[in-house]
Amino acid sequence: MFSDFAYLIVGLPVLAFVLCLFFGWHLPRGGGFMTVLATFVGLIISWGIYKEMPALPNGILHQSMPWFANFNVGILVDPLAIAMLLMITFVVTLIHTYANAYMDGDPGAARYFAEAALFTASMLGLVYSDNLLQLFIFWELVGLCSYLLIGFWYRKPSAAAAAKKAFLTTRVGDVLFLLGIVLLYNNMVSLNLHLAPGEYLLQFPVIYKYLALIPPTQLTFVALCLLGGAVGKSGQFPLHVWLPDAMEGPTTVSAMIHAATMVTAGVYLVARMFPLFYAAPNALTVVALVGAFTALFAATMGLTTFDIKRVLAFSTVSQLGFMMAGLGVGSVVGAASVGISIFHLIGHSFFKALLFLCAGSVIHAVGTNDMREMGGVGKYMKWTAYTMLIGGASLAGFPLTTGFFSKDEIIVTAYEYGLAQSFIPYLFLVLAAILTAIYTFRLWFVAFTGEPRSDYHKHESPWLMLGPLCILAVFALGFGIVAQGGFYDYVGTNFDHYGVNFAELGVIGGHAIEDAEGVAAEGEHAVAAEGEHGAAAEGKEGGDAGEPWYIQILPIIIALGGILVAALFYYLHKFDPSMITSERDPIRKLLLKGYYQHEIYTQWFAEKVIYGTAIVCNMIDIKIVDGALNWISEVIVAFGGGVRRVQTGVVQNYITAVMLGVVVLVVVIEIALQVGFV
């Protein structure tokens, strides 16, 4: 049975890491074929486990062994995990295949494939961990590997700086994540649970089982701390600033980080802990607002940059905001939001990996990242142009593509959320979707149409690079049509396997279930107030019959309208972009500078606030703490020095002092007798 070999999903990439690190220097292409083989075998095992899962107890694969104290090491594969495992192994296999050609000739190829294999192993281990502590360990390994890969060309100052920026920024979220684990552990311990054999604290099934016993205020603290970790890893505002700079690494690294690994870890964490977020008062509201704002905020910056990879980087931040918002609206639509959000995550991994690899193909041929130096690339790189057109259409939400189905579903559920709570996330997501279509096709028209604007190399990439592009293009185009309905039902009911009672958790979280049911009468999802699982949500299978007609067609209008606007400005040239923005335009300058976030974080917050606080603390330490201790020691030393002068070593002096003391003592006693004190 494939389930007996589940450990190899992580074990084989770890083995590839060791082999590439020590022997890759002596193998063709740095031993990159070993990383391809390791992830491909992992894909086969994952697919085998997926086929076996219906016959397993409770429909999940759970293997565990004790570690120390109340902790364990284990593997948990349920519908949520298997969807992630299949996506990661599939997409990363294609990226590694592409990298065998892309990194060919690089003197550090062996080091690259070793680090990429460890990166893959860390992400896979994170996904199928059965407890929060084990997940956190792999979470930190993912951060370490991202630091190594972003700074792969470490002799390049900008790459080294970007790696440090990514590492330090994500550490902020990781500290909050660790704090959340500690708070959750303390609350679990305080319950004095009598765990059954095979159950351990911080195991996900155990957390789900006893979640309702934890005080709601504590749940909110834990949820916000876990969200802090997700904000750092998944590039949500305000800890998103590292993601655009991560483009300094090889393009294949960008594809892994922005499509299949790392940035999806934060979304997966919130999805994995969704019952806790659902039970924590106001937690999902924060998730929805943060996600929706991030989606719009990043989309505005994608409008102005001319670095082809940075445009895609901002789109990643924006789409991650869509995923977070899709989870946040779960306070109204229930656990169905997990299936909706993860479906967009899976679809995004296909078209975003495709877009980054296409960008790498262009950069490999043209030799520049600047779109202003390209133009007419489509005439000489037809395969790359057409596959990137498919990826761009899916990202923009063109009708019937994968991105259309997944983004449409999030926008619709945000509308339902607006009917029950607030329309702010819905409005933000609609605006972000419009801007996404505009900047995506701005990129494609500027780079692939028109005439060449510089003397670049005019040749198509080799088939070792084009093959993965064609495969990803098929999935970016057709995955949504094939998998949409079944995916929602499969992943959206993930927590049914653990018997999670969302009705009970909804009462703890203070969700207005009655309002949600009222919305469900108009919309397509339902939150059940009673029943075995409490929040049974039904996905859209036969269309959005319950939604107003303008809500149904709005995603189509958004996608086509955004593409038309981009075509009018950058393909048909009916309008000059300078009509709206000029070099002196303060709004354009604001967007180009990324709202001055780098300056705010470094020059103001880091250098003035943090460094200034450090200087003040250092002065307090030196002048007050050390000063007081130094003064006390000086007084004691001075007193000792004075006493030391009395110690002459001459016996006559000592006898004289004793006699003098006796005389003084006698005089004092006599005076006391006369006065009457004695």
C-alpha cells in the first residue's frame, strides 16, 4: 500500500539534498535529475495515497509515534493535506525539470539543486505534519531555505540584501506564530486532559476535539498570533515587503516560492486551523479584512513597475490576499470557505508557476528583466508567448479559465459575507480583480507585442524549458472546468472526518448563524445551525441561481473590461499612458516607490525607532545600571583602601589601638552610669 511509504514523500527530497550537496559537483547539471526523480516519486506516492484514502479509517491517513513529554512525530494526510501534496509534488517536479535547463552552466548548480531539494522537503513536511510543533519546525526550515535560495547569487549585493530582508521580515511573523503555539499549549495543559493512547497535545485532531473547552478570549489571542505567522510567510500586509525583493534569486526560485511553496504555507496554516479561527471571536473578520486589503494594496503597485518578475511578485501578494479573504468569509459561509480558498491556491500555483517560468524563458533569451527593453518578443518566442497568454488570462480571470472559476467563487462568497456583515472585503476584491486584469495584460502587451525596443537575442527556449510550460498551460486553462465542483465538496468537508461541530464553535465565536442562514437563502452557500457537522456548506455546481444576475456576470465584466483597458493603452495605443500618469505624477511616484514602505520600515522604523530605542536603552544600561554598580564598588573599594592603611603590621600600633579603645570604653561606661543610662 502506498500509505506505508508516506514518509518517502519527504524522505526522498532529503536524500536528494544530501546527494546533490556532496556529489552534485561531479554529476551532469549539478545532479538536478535527482531532485526531479525525488519529487516525481513523491507525486506517485501522493496519488496512490489519494486513491487509497476512502478505504482508510475515517478516510484519512494518520501515523504517529511518541517523541518526548506530551509531543509526538506524525503524519496526517486528509483531503486538505492530500490536495496540497499533489499540487506541490506536481508543480515542483515541473519547476525542477525546467531548472535543469535554466541552471545549466551555472557554477553553483549543485548547491542550487541541494537547496531546492531541501526546500521542497521542508514544504512537504510542513503540509503533512500531524501536530503544530512539528509543523513549526518545518516552517522554520522553509524560511531558512528561502534565505539560501533568494541569496543564491550571494556575491550580488542586491541578492544578499533581499535574502536578509526576507529572513528578518518573516522572523517577525514566526515569533508571533511561536507565541501562539505557547499560548495554545498552556491552555491545553490547563484543561488537565486525560488523553487516550496515541493522543498528544498540539496534535491537530486533539486540538479540534477539545477546542470548545478553551476560553474564547484565549482563542482569539492564539488565532491572532497564528495569523501573524501566516501574514509573514504568505506576504500579507504589512509583512509583505520581502516578496517583491525575493525576485533577486533565480527565476525557478521565484516560481517555487510564489507558486508551490513558502507563500502558500501561511494560507495552509489558517486553513488547517480553521476550526480555531471559527471559534475565536472576531478572528475571521480580521483575516477577511487583512486579506482583502492586501489584494487591493498589492494590485495598485503592480500597475507601474516595469520589472517583469516584480509585476508577477505583486500579483502573488494580491492573489494571496484573495486566498486569505476567501478563508475570512468563512464566518458566514462556514467550512466551505476552506475548499474555496484552497481551490484558488491550487489554481494559482498552476498559472503563477507558468507565468514565472515563462518570464524566466524570456529573460533567458532576452537578457533583461525590464519590459521597456523588450517588445515584439512574441514574434520570436511563440511557444513562450502563447503559454504566457494562457497563464495571464487565468490570472486575470478570463472566462472558463481556472483563475476565473476560483476567483469568481471568492468574490461571490465575499458578496454573501457583505450581506451578513460588511461589504468592505467585497469592494476591495472587486477593485483588485479589475486592476489584476489591467496589469497582467499590460505586461503581456508591452513584452510580447509591438516592435523590439532593444537589440536582444532572438531565439526560443529549449524544449526542456518549454515542456513544463505547455503542461502547466493545460492545467491553467482546464483545471477549473474539470475539478471545480468536486474539489469544493472534497476539501470543504475536510473537518467532517474529525467530527468538528461548527454549530457549537459558532456559538463560541459569536457568529450570527441566523443571519448567515438568511444570506444562504439568497446565495449559494449555507451555514447549518444544527446537524452532525454544524457548518455544512454546499458549493456551486449548477450555477449561481440564487445570486442577483449582476453579481453573476460581474467577474466576467471585470476580466474582459480590464483586458480591454490594457489593450487600448498598450496594444491598440488608442490612449497614451502619460495621459493618466506622467513622470512627475505624485501618485505614480508613490506606486513606484511602493508607498515608501522600504523607507518607512528601514529609515524610520528600524533606524530611528528601533535603533533610537537601542541607544536609549544602552545609555540607561551604561549610565544608570552600570553607573550605580560602579559607584557602589568605588565606595566599597575606597572604604577598604582607608581601612587597609590602618593595617600597618606593627604590633606596637595594634597594642596602642587596643589600649586606646579600652580607655574610650571605660569613659563611655562611666558617663553612662553618671547619666543613668545603665
